[in-house]
Amino acid sequence: MEMMRAARLHAVGQPMRIDEVERPKATGSDVVVRVKACGMVPNLANVLANWETWYPQMPLPPRPAIHGLDPSGIVHEVGPQVVNVKPGDRVYVNPGRFCGACHHCSSGKPQACEHWTLGGYFGYNQKSLEMFARYPYGGFGEFMLAPQAQVIKIPDKMSFVQGSRVGYLGTSYAALKKCGPLMGKSLIINGATGTLGLGATLFALAMGVAKIYAVARGETLLKRLKAIAPDRIVTFSNVNGSSGSFVKEQTNGSGADLMLDTLGAKAPLDSMLDAMGGVKRGGRIVNIGGTSGALPVDVKWWMDEQMELIGSVWFTAAEGMEIAAMVEAGIIDMSVMSPMVWPLEKINDAISGVGKDEGGFTYYAIEL
């Protein structure tokens, strides 16, 4: 029996422990990845302390659990049925887990699968427990087991620590694709200076959005965001008033074509509702943020204005491949973001220290 180190959560609300556990072996169409870095979710401390109170219908993996949502590393071993992936490949592991056999999975929409689960993080219903049983390894361990279909090759110019940011970049990218053709369009990004908001800004610029109305609270981070593309980004601090009214004023009363809501967990719904007022007739609103609760939307307005509201969760492996190609080609420049990195032994320090720096311009990782 070969062993490895892994940080495991033994009980919600308690620190993780570094344990010696059995190393996974590759069978069938699965691969074993030697983890080199794993992203640290900005909200992880709250998730591990309060998740079962906030969202009891959405299970965490059975304890002791190896968390870790955004792993990148090197393929160590492949099962006998694996094709197109070989030992030594540099990869990002998409944590999306699903049955692979239902109509949604077969149609390339695995997030709609009833078994949809984020490995190393949380599930969406009780069927997720089956996925946790099959793939119990998150990225906070030296090795992990993953299905070959969720292993995405990353370019040499993308470091493993940068690879650990792909999850949040992918979430923003997938949401923008749901907006439809973007060339020449205008877009509100609510929560623009956060982790999801910055990624959305980078991809929206790359995908041809003509004007971004970036809404957030802090003026300092908004100025830093505007500097990325001063002629195409208009910033507004919603501390100073209504973001929806601001966008309407900027567009001669018409509004923006599209909106992305990227606010973090427990952010006020009033901010999202206010920004929605800045979207023009026939517009499309996509939500990828962590806000929750009942949104008091006037359904008559919704009908009369022909508005669309779409929820978008995570991203597919195909979209991850597209991101890797854009980074390799230099279309997306990840250098505007700076990492904070901790070793595995300091994981509890990392959990408590995440989210206290410069919004989406700082990202967090455990390096193994």
C-alpha cells in the first residue's frame, strides 16, 4: 500500500489535519494526478464552518474529507481504458462530477445532470454522495483520482499555481458564452472587482464586448480594473447611488445589452436587483454569483421588457480547453492577477487568511 499526505476535514468547524492516507490507483478510464497546486476558494472558511446550516440540502463530502476544488498537476498514472492522456502531461482537473450517461451529459450539459457535484467542495443533492464515494479525492492531497474526461491539458506558459485559478476563470467564461454573441455589445458586470468579476472582465474584452460597465463598491479596485482597458471600461461605485440608473444615464436611457452578476456569497440581493434595472429591453442577465434568497422581481416588467434571467454554474471540460488555448495564444493575460501561496502544512493558516487582500486581483493556492 502506497501512502500520501493529505489535508482532511474531520468535522465541520474544526481545523484540517495533515494525515497519511492510501494513495489512489488508476483503473478503467480514470487517471491519477500528482497535484502540484490547488486553488483556495475565497469563501472556504465560511463553507466549512456554516455550510450545513446555510444549505443543508447540498451535502459536503463525508468526513474525514479531502477538500480542494481547483487542482493542477502532472498525470502520474492512467487506467487501461484511458486515451489521449498520458503520464507526464501537465493538466488542470475540472472538479465537475456527473453520471456521464443521462441525456444532459450526452448533450454536453453535465451541469444539468442530477448527479452533478463539485468534487473537493460540495454536492447539489443527495445523489452527490455517490459521486463523492467514487471520487473522494480533492486537491489538498499529493495525489488524486479523476475521470479522464475532466482532465484538461494546460500549456507550458501556465504555471501550476496559475492553473489553480482556472475554475473561477472558467465559471466567468461559461457565463459569458451563455450571453450569446458578444461582439460590439455592452455589458454590466456587477461585482466586477471580485474573483469572478475580474475573470469576466478579461474574457469579455477578449470576446469583443465594446463597453463594460463595471460595478463594485471600492473605488481603488475599480480604478485598477479600468486601467486594463480605459477606453472600454466604465466604472461605478454603487456606494454612491444606483448602478442601474447610472448605466441608463450613460446610454441615453436605453441600458446595457447584457448583465453578469458575480457578487460573492451573502452579498445583498438589493445590489443585484438594482443593477438589473440598467439592462435594456430584451436584455439577458446571467447569474454566477453566490447571492441567495428570494429576488423580488416585477414579473410584469419581466414580461413586458422581454427580459431573460439565466443561472450558470461552473463550466465544461471543453470550455476549460478553450481557456487553455486562449492563455497559450496570449489572448488572456493572467499576469494581472497575483497569487498568495501556502504549503500544505499551512493549510489552516491559508483558510483563515484568504480573502483579505485585493479582491479578484489576488488569488490563493496551496502548493504541494
